[in-house]
Amino acid sequence: MSVLVVTGTSTDVGKTVATAALAVNAVTAGLRVAVCKPAQTGVTDDGPGDLHEILRLTGDSVRVVELARYPDPLAPDTAARRSGRPPLTLDEIIDTVRRLDAEHDLTLVEGAGGLLVRLGAGGFTLADVAAALGAPAVIVAAAGLGTLNHTALTVAALRAAGVECPGVIIGSWPAAPDLAEQCNLDDLPDVTGVPVVGRIPAGSGALDAHSFAARASRWSDLPPPAPAATYA
């Protein structure tokens, strides 16, 4: 079994679409896939969240689990306090992911916002989740100015937590990249010490499931794990 954490340099960098692409590539390779979103914020109880989008893009081919939902579009621990709802605990997330891992070939864990956003009780972060699971974390980054600094800081935080980073995925790659975006593509591996393993074309989240699955294999060089492999 295998667990892969999907984090980002910030919010709105394309984590959900990247998670869907990794999931559908693994399904295409014949793997049983689960996606866990520990905390969804900024969505009403009956509104479609990130997992709804993943199901749409993967054609309902994966199992999805959401542990907590808070209506305010804030960091999960802050949103939990404001809502009066119970905050997440690290043990709750770890136990859920391990159960999913026992039943699937690949379990993807999608974070909220950037790596060090506080997820719940005690101020734990997605870095703590990855470290406790012994799982690697792929980083989804923006294409433009600022991404070198943001991505290098995220890689450094993962290393400080003892978490392996197999690479960076650019979550929204423009059809006509400007000078900064072109240079960033070349500079990211040197600045961060990890490879760029994927580029997802801007607007890919608007595709239907069939078109998404047909194209997703071209967007990432990160291979799906072999069945029964482990990152731990």
C-alpha cells in the first residue's frame, strides 16, 4: 500500500486538480485509489467541496473521505473555533488514512492551503501528518513570480520535518508562458533541490472526466506506485 500527501505553496495553486490527475493516472494503471481531504473550509454543509470536484474529474473512480467541514474560508483551526465545531486531531487523520491505506493501493491526502496551515487541535500541520505517516509529499506550486521563494520554503519545511519530497507540480501552466514563468521552470530544480515532475495546463479543471483522464498522463512524470509498494 502507499500514501502520498499533496500540499501546496499557498491556496489556489491547483492542489485539487493535481490530486485528481494523480488519482486518475493511478486508476488508469489499475490501482485502487482513495483520496482523503481532512479539512474542507469555505463551503456550506450541502455545498460541493474539493472532493466533489475530484469525483467529477475522475469519473467517480476513486473513494473519497472528508473528515471535517467548516463554513468560513479560513485556516481549519480558525474556522473550527469560529464555527463552534470540533477541531480535527492528528490521531483522527492518521487513523483514517491508515485504514484507507490498508484497503487501497494508493491513498492521496490533500491538504488545505499551504503546508504549514494549522489543521486542528494543538496547531498541527500537514507536515506533521506526512511525518507521522512516513509518507512523501509532492508540492503543487504556482508558475509565476514568487514561486521560487515559496517553493523553496515549502521544501525546506518538509525537510525539517523529515518528509521526503519527490517533486514539484506546477498546478496551472499557461498556454503562453511569460519570461518569469519560463525561467521559473528551469530554475525551480536548482533553487529547491527537487525536480519539476509535472505541469498541468491552465483550465484543465473545466474538462469532463473522459477528456481529463485521456490527457492527465501527459501532465506528470511522477509514476503511480506499484501495487503493494510503500513509501514508509
